[in-house]
Amino acid sequence: MSEIKVQKPCPHCDGKGYIELRDCSGDVQREETCSFCGGTGTEQ
């Protein structure tokens, strides 16, 4: 039997692969590739 690896979503970007940078009023200023998962959206 082979082992199936389940990929968990990245906890830093919630599996989106990018993070939203917001200003103090909560408006999205820009989006950047998540540096923790490299944009894959899964834990590495």
C-alpha cells in the first residue's frame, strides 16, 4: 500500500498563494506572492 500525502494549506496565506497588504483603514493596497509557500498555497 502506498502512502498518500495530504497537502495542508499554508497557514500564512490561508491556501491562496498570496497575501493582501492593507492600509490602516482596511483597504487592500496591493497583493504579494506569499513568501512562506512561494505562491503554491500549500505548506512545504
